[in-house]
Amino acid sequence: MNPSLELQLKTLPSEPGVYRYYDKNENLLYVGKAKNLKKRVLSYFNKTLSGYRTRIMVGKINRLETTIVNSEYDALLLENNLIKEHQPFYNVMLKDDKTYPWICIKNEDFPRIFLTRNKIKDGSEYFGPYAKVRPAKILLDTIKHIYKLRTCNLNLAPKKIEEGKYKVCLEFHIKNCEGPCEDLESKEDYDQKIDAIRGIVKGDFRKAKEYLINQMTKYASNLQFENAQIIKERLDILEDYQVKHTVVNPDIDDVDVFGMTSDETAAYVNYFKIRNGNIIQSFTTEIKKMLEESDEEIMEEALIEIRQKFDSDSKEVLLPFHLTVEIPNVKLIVPKVGDKKRIVELSEKNAKEYRIEKLKQVQIVDPERHSNRIMAEMQKLLRMPVEPRHIEGFDNSNIQGTNPVSACVVFKNGKASKADYRIFHPKTVTGPDDYKTMEEVIFRRYKRMLDEGESLPQLILIDGGKGQLSSAVKSLKLLGLYGKITIVGIAKRLEEIFFPEDPIPLYLDKKSETLKILQQVRDEAHRFGVRHHRTRRTNSTIKSELEEIPGVGEKTIELLLSKLKSVKRIKEANLETLEEILGKSKAKILWEFFNAG
């Protein structure tokens, strides 16, 4: 270790702050925050690091810098700004260079309202940004169906209108505009509409409804029922939009919601901005894990970054789990029940769906990365010391105790390796005894692999519950392999995962890819076993029929079946064909048996 770095480590302050690691070429490797700088930084150097990438990074550290701040929240803000400015290699970042669209209410007389990706500091109002263009377009289309606004870029200053500078255009004649350019609509009426639109964009529909109801009442009282009906239709459009976009209690106002799901390589964070019970913004992003960061660490980073991105000043934030950081004047709440709990669950659902969508894309464009991620997930969920690159699954098949077979299927890197499949015919078991059969087959399989020096699997999957699993474990213990290979059982009824010597089964998420792989191995073992069981049963029936022929033994029957495949073909074969297979004397016996009389 660099002597200068060693001295720095001995003199670290026990204050909240930010630390920065540099390599020997003065490249910034990593920026981190801490409630206690001394404890946090020394943890990188005083313990055995489990993560491969973390060990690599620590090996590169040549120098460190620290900055003391007043609170953990200040450290989080400074860390976020430094990461965005310098983009260190080992930091997780919301790398998102997209320019998102905004809804703009232009700072002008008779303001226009339109979608833009450029924010200009001219006093105009901007609402957003919107993570996707489509929701913003739907909102604008809804507004245009309800209100007649100008779309031209004329300077409608009062003086110019008074001077009669402009004439109404086609938009007026097709009834999309009220003609403010010729003073056919007052500024007061137009501003009233803009005020109502401002409320709609913010998720508050009260002013818009009040405006439309007043107009409808006014037309109706003047017996202008056709105009009143038009306003009624606009009110229906607004209420339909509100129903579709109100997902929680309308009393839930000015709240930010975060949901998250994660795996071994990345986290997926969803964000909702809620006003008056309406989701007025939704955003989901993928965050790559660089140094085995916890969900809590990633959520803290995402919380600050996303709230800055969407200009949020909400005083209440709903989260799926507790964070240690405290944000001044903001309540961080983990709801337990009710509408707030349901909106957090909806946010988490959005994060999970986004993850599934991303993984499907990765599976297509980068199958190796997809396989690596599944293997890492399986290792974690099944409590394995290594990734299960080689999996073997076993299933016993017999019907009414006849012709039992045991199937062994092999999966490598999550995919079936059919060339390695094996079928076992029990030799020491009489009758339908699943436990004894499993014991025998497991012993035979791995005794032979040990004798022949073959590479053993990292995971053995037994189709069945505790009984079958215990039988398989007996054989592994006899061979000295117990504890060296992970072995689990999977029960069909509730898809329970059983571990040896653990009475409580593991229940995996139904959408978990680990469960899908285990189900695939189990189902493939069952399919392979049933297929061979049926073949054996059929062959047994055929053999029994051929065994009735005097002078025809087992070897002769097997030779015939290998060449002609079925009793029907054997019966239909001519003498010359049979002679080619069996020779003249045996062929004559067989031919005369089927063609006598």
C-alpha cells in the first residue's frame, strides 16, 4: 500500500462526508458518501471483500480525498453532483442522455400550449419532463378536445389587435379557435381556460370542471341546447381522462412514490409523481450494480437523482423499505396498509415489468450476459457456494409398478444438454419403491462419474419431496459427496424447494427465472423418463408375444426389433428379409410361425 495512503487511513475523521478514490494515474475511480468517513473508508481495507469488482478497485487505489459536510443528506447531494460531473468508472449512475419532452405554456398574450424538448428561460411555464412522449400527447389531445386554443405564432398584443392587424384563419372557420386575433375572444376568457389547463396538467381537475359546468349552465339557461350538449361532451372527455389516470385516493396529493426490484447485476427503479390522486409523471430506469451495492444504497442515489431530474419539491416520499438518510423537510414513509401501500405496490410492479422487458431484450442481443445473470441469481437464491453451471435432474417413472425407469437429464449454463441424458433401469429394487430407486440411481450415477474422473454437477435436482431427497442424500453421503454438491428437491403441488436437514421449504417468486429453470429441469426429466418408460413397456409387450415362438430367444428378438422396429413389420416381412437378418434356419422357424395355415 502507498505509504501516503496508509497515513491518510490512520487520520480519517469520524464525520459525515464524501470520499474519492484515485489510481496512480490520478483517474477518479469512485465517489462515496458516509455518515462516518473513518468507519466507511476503513471497511474497504480492513475486511475480506467478497465482491470481485470491489477487490479489483481497492487494488487500484493510490490516493484518497475526503470532504466533510454537515449531514448525511448533504453528503448524498455532494456525492450525486460529483458522480454526475466526473462519472467515475466504479459508481452506479443513472446514465440517461435523453432529452425528455415538456408541456409548455408560452409566456405571451393568449398563450399557446405545446410539446417541446427545449426549455427556454423566457418566463414560460414548463410541466414535466415526461419519460415517454405518448402520455404527454394524450394529455395535449384531451386538452385540445376540451378547449379551443390558438396555434398560430402571431404577436397578439392588445395594441395590434385593436389596430386590426390580423384576420382569422382556417382554424377559426373549422371551429378549433375562438378568434382572439380579431378580438372575438376576450383575454379574460382565454386566461380562464389557461388557468384550468394549468390545473389539469398538475393533476387538479376542479377548475376545469367548474369552467365547463358554468359554460354548460349558461348555454342551457339561454336555451342554446346544442352548444350545451357540446360542452357536456367535453366534460365527459375530461372525466373519462381523469378516471383513467386516477389510481389512488384523490386526497393523496403532492406525493413522490418509488418502487424497486433488483437482481445480482442491476436494480430497476420506478418513480411516480402524484397530484390529487393522479399519476402525472411516471419514470422507470435500470441501474447497473458496480460494487455489489445494496438496494438501500441504490435507492438513496436514485431518490436524489430522479427528484432533481423531475424538479420535484414534494414533502412526502413513499418507499418500499426504510432508508437511513434523512432529507430536510421531507417525510420518508414506508406505508403498511391502505391506498398509499397500494400505490407503492403499483410502483414496484412497474419496476418488475420493466425488468422483465429489459431481460427479454438482453436474452436476444446478449445471450451470454443473460445466462451469467441467471446463474448468479440461482447461486444466491439456492444458497450455493458456486454458480450452478452444471445441473442434473432425476425423476422415477413407473405405472402400476411395471417396467420402472429413472431418468437423469443434464443442463449446462441453463440449457438442456441432451447428449448427456441417461436412463437407469433399477437392478436392486423390486416393485414400485421410489425411495429405494432414487437411492440406487444416485449412487450408480455418481459412483461411475467418480470412477471415470468426470466433472461433477454443482446442483442436483430431485423431483419429489423430503422422502426422495433424503434417499438421494444417503447415497451422496456413502460416496463422500454430501456437502460438496448442492442437492434440492422440488415438490409439484406448491413448487416447494426442499433442502436437506431444513424442515422449512423455500417458496420462490412464481416469475423467478431460478424457479423457471428448476421447473424446466424437473419437467424435462419427467418427459424423458415417461418416454422411455412407455418404450420399455411397449417393448416388453412385443417381446412377450415373440417369446411364444419356439426356438426364438431374447437375443434373436432384440436383433429383430433393432432392424424391423415392430411386431407388425416382423409379421409382414418376407422370408428373404428374415434370412438376411437371422440366417436360414431361424428365419424359416419365424416365417412358418406367422404364415402357418
